[in-house]
Amino acid sequence: MRYSALSLLRGALNGHRDWPQAWRNPSLKGSYDAVIVGGGGHGLATAYYLAKQHGMRNIAVLEKGWLGGGNTGRNTAVSRSNYFYPESTRFFDHSLRLYEGLGRELNFNIMLSQQGIIGLAASRHELETYRRWVTAMQLQPVDAELLTRDQVAARVPLLNMSRRARYPVYGAFMQKRGAISRHDAVAWGYARAADALGVDIIQHCEVTGIDVAGGAVCGLRTTQGTVRSDKVALAVAGHSSELAAMAGLRLPIESQALQAMVTEPVKPCFDHIVISPAVHCYLSQSDRGEFVIGGGTDLYPSYGQRGSLRGTEAVLGAVVELYPALSRMRLMRQWAGIVDISPDTSPIIGKTPVTGLYLSTGWGTGGYKAIPAGGETLAWTMAEDRPHELIEPFGLDRFVSGRLIDEGAASGVAH
Amino acid sequence: MMRIECPCCGLRSEDEFRCGGESHVARPAEPAAVDDETWSAYLYLRENPKGVHYERWHHRYGCGQWFNVARDLVSHEIVAVYPMGAGKPQLDRGGRA
């Protein structure tokens, strides 16, 4: 059924008792034209675009846990395209443009709020770096601008603007199209739209083995039985190394815990997403009024979805210094997602040395913003069996050719 | 919060250490003689197991020494600490040294 103001009104009149289930709960069939491992944003988006743009209908998405319950449900839901290198900006700006139309495309309100992202400069040197960065972006051309200290003060009244502040503000970078959205809605929207096109979404189905014969993938073993397919995509974030090892591949990936937390809800008082790269702390206020707080990864390998106390302390210490008014707020929840860090902190997406096996990994701390473009380009790559032009620079082969896209310093934060 | 047994200084908080990544990655003996794939594998490919990981740690804010740690990447339990240059410790089926 199509969601609309009229259907909402009809639902309201009969007490919201007759809403149909948003997607089916099918059982696993014996074979598919394509199987996508990982029912997070990237996996679901890939399935959706395969069905929508490439006419494939016999597709399964296998998810070990529940839909969108991994990093998609654990991130801080920021979309932006303020990268530095043209390869990155092209890809991420395409993704942001898809986000801008996603609610209509999926007929599902993803609650996109383009409140703008502000990156604070804590020194003259950082401001100079921003000037170079902003200019590079404007040339591409993607919206970006510099804010003076006074403009920052007017936009973020809660910020500690004292001259004696531990983290002084010299100015800022801003991308006005930067947005937050409802992360569950993105997963649910893609799931519902993919399901409507016939995609089987199989939850609580863990892949235990990948069958490869003659250098080509031919099927998967799962906790719900075996399944044949000669096109398999892995979109499993921090578990990419584990899954790739089942097909005999080693990856240039290290899994780390990235944590986030939310405070108790308060009335709206924070209008933008504000990031302080120098201390690696970012903040936004959700529609429910909670402050959503994120920081850097714990700098050692981990599969524990907890995050270290050291990380929590560092982020909260910075929050309290930057926004003294928040110092007495209570923290409601803290958690971590396991992110897939690549050597150049750019994604690894496309074909692998195993025929028919496709990979979407290396999204690191910024996979959420890439969901629409990652899904669209991976679907294209699977359907055509050659890399989509937007992701050609992000292939696994760049680690042999040496053509890395080192976004570590330019992606907005220190790594 | 992890506590790590530095071979020189004893049990200290993880705050004092820095992880140097996977250990036992052997540099090709003749770098000029190997092909790009081999060199790339040496530089970038990692085990990244969901289980016991053999890794290097540096007591950055302590004695400054490097040493090896075998650590479970899910529970963060440290199962062995051993010197640089030593081989991987033998672990039993329960992952204990």
C-alpha cells in the first residue's frame, strides 16, 4: 500500500488498526539470481536498486540479526559530502543528492533535516586548512563556505566562545546541505520498497560458509540451509574480514569500535550538526530532543560492541568544555558499532578476485551517508559485472596499484 | 577498560598504551625482488579475526617498550603477553596460553 496523507487520515479514523505489515517474512529459497549478505542500509539499498533499476526480482538479503540492527541502527545519522578529493566528493555528493529525494523515492518519511554541518576551527592553522578545503569543494562544485567567529557564535549560541576557552573558536567550515535523518527509517524504507519489488529479506539467517568452485562463487551455507547463487555481495561492515575469509580472501580491513551516546531529551536548542575535529567530538539534537554525541574510534582492533571508557571520557570531556550548558545533562544510552577501517579510510567497493563475489566495505566511520549511492553503484556493478564509474577508484585493486585515496586528513576528523 | 601487563612496568591502564596493529607480519626479505601483489599483501592485508588476535603494543606513556599481546577481540581478554621477536604462543582450545 502507498503511504500518503489520505492513508494516514484513514488510519487515524479507524484507530490505526488496519495498517498492513510493511514487508513479508519469507523463508529461504534454494536458489537466487543474487544474494546480498547484510541487512543493513547498504545491503537493503543494493537489493532495492538491483530490483528497481536492473529488473532483477529473484534476490535475497540475508541478515544475521534483525533488519538495520547493526551499524545502521547504531550510527549518528549524519549525511554530508564535504570531502577533499574529487573521487570522494563526486561519490558522496551523489549520495547526498539521493538522500535529498529518498523520502519520495521510497514513499517512506526518512525525516531528512538539512540543518547544515559546521566544523569548528580551533586554531588559525586549522582555519587555513579549511579555507583550502572549502575552495577545493567549491571548485568541484559542492556547496561549502567559511564562517567567521561571530557567525559561528550566532548560529551555535550554546558554544563556549570565551577567549579563554580550552578549545577556542577561530571560525568554521559549513556545508548547509549537511543533514541528519532517521536511520531506522532509511533501513525500513529500503526494506519495504525492496520487498514490494519481490526481494526476499531473510532475518536471523547467519552465513556460515561461502562455496567457491573454479574461482567463482556458487552458493552460501547458512543457519537456515544452503542457497545457490552465482552473484553474492558482502555488505557486512565490521565483519567483512570474517565473511571474506570464508571465500578465501584476506582484506585490508581492521575492525574497530566506534561509539555514540545520547542524553536525556530537552527542548530544541541546537540547530546544526557541529563537529570539532581537533578534539573529535560531534553533536546534533534529534527530533526527540536528545543530544546525539559521537567521537572517534577506539584505536585498537575490536569486535566488542561496547566502546572503551577512555573513548567515552574523551568525547564527554570535549562536550563539556565546548558546551558548558550540557554539563549537568544525564546520559541515557551509550553503545558502539564495529566499523571497517581501510588503510586510506576510503571505502572498498566493487568486484573481488573471486568471480561473482562483490564487496562493499571500508566505510569506516562514515557508512551511513553513503547508503543510497553505495547501494545504487554496487547494484549496477553486480548487474553489469564491471565497476560503476563512481566507484571505479574505490576498488580493492588500488592497494596493489598504489593509487590510494587518502581521505584520512580531509574527511573532517583526525584519525 | 582494559588493563595490560607491561613486561617492564606491570599491570597498567590501557590509557598508557598504544596498539601497533597485527604482529608477525613478515617483511619480504628482498623487497625489490617481490611483485606488487606480495608487497601489497605485506603492507595492507590483515587477519582481523573475530577471536584471538596477535598484536603489538607500545607502552607509550610508560617505559616506551614494544611487546606482543594475544587478545580476544570480542571480550578484550588478554590471553598472553610475550616479547617482540618471539613466536606466537601456543593456545589451547579454549584460547588460553
